[in-house]
Amino acid sequence: MFSSSLGRKLMMAVTGVSLIGFLLVHCGINATVLFNDGGETFNEAAKFMATNWLIRTAEILLFVGLLWHIVQGLWLTFDNQKRREAKYGAKAGNSNSKWYSRSMGILGSILLIFLVVHLKHFWIVSRFGMPHHLTELPSGGEDLFAEMVMVFANPVPVVIYVLGCIGLAYHLLHGFGSAFQTLGINHKSYTPIIATVGTVFSIVVPLVFALIPVVMHLELIK
């Protein structure tokens, strides 16, 4: 399970599906910023997520799953490269697979860099307290909306986040369907449905994530 290629792919699929669920919840919470109510709804949702013991426990498990997903993905990428003893004389390209299906290692590395930046901006702030330049909410808890306003006032993080979301979209376009196929959820009756849901999810969720820093930088959200 933990040493064979098949076992590693299975673990990638299990952790991948759990992370898909996390992305859906995370996207829904972040989208409350678009209510344009001064961050009130967003801060309340973020406070609930940070203080609920059940969610905090799930957060730890998800974080472990994320690290495991990264480790397994890197191992599979390096193992596949090592197994190719000789380069092909000609490449079939998109005739056999999409470029992003063949570039999951690169896309995953881009996402890892983006994740480190994102954790620095918001997760560390949320879990270990606000920087001195921002104040705490009157109701208690960190004013993550104020942190968001400050971070996305700078165009550099906005560009990084948008590029990260593009990488996420391509990563999901392959990973969503691949995870279900690896888990054996593959049948002519519902595989097309999974493919359609996966495509929609892979476009809409990263699009919402990318939209937030852009509209905040343009000061359309206050």
C-alpha cells in the first residue's frame, strides 16, 4: 500500500478526493467576500472555522493528507522519470493525453510554491495571531478581511494568486477524473457525469479563487 506504485496512486486518489472536498468548502467561505459587506460575513465564517473543534480536527487531518499527497506525487513523478531509460524518438503529444496530464509534477510544484505563499499570508495569521499593524475584531478573532485588503493591495501577490489558480485548474482537470478512476469508480453510465462535474469544478472553483484578489486589488470590494 505504501511502497508500490499502485498503492501510492491509491493514496494519491484518496487524499485528492478529500482535498477536492476541502477546496469546495474553502471556496464557499472565500466567496462570501463578494457579498461586499465590509468582510463581516467572511470574518464570521473564518472565526467559526478557526474555533470549531470538529473543523480544527478535520483541518489537521487534511493538512497531513495534503503533505502525504505532495510526497506521493513527487515520488511518482521521479519514479516515472527514472523508469524511462530512453527518450522516445517522437512524441505523440495530445493524441494520447493532454499536456497537463503529462505535467502533473510541474503543476504540483507550482501549487506547492503558491501554497507556501498562501499559508504565510493567511493561515499563519489566522492560527497564530494578527500582525501588529492590524487590529482584532470587536467580537474577538482575527480580522482576516483586513489582512486580505492589505495583501491584495500589492499587485505582486495578486499575480502570484492568479497564476496559482491557473495551475490549480489544470491540476484538477486531470486529477479530478483520475482520482475516481483510480478508486475504481468507472462505469459507462456515470463516468461521463463525473467527467462533466470534474470539468465544471476545475474551472469554476479556481475562477472564484482568482476573482477575489483581482476585485479586491481593483477596490471593487471594500
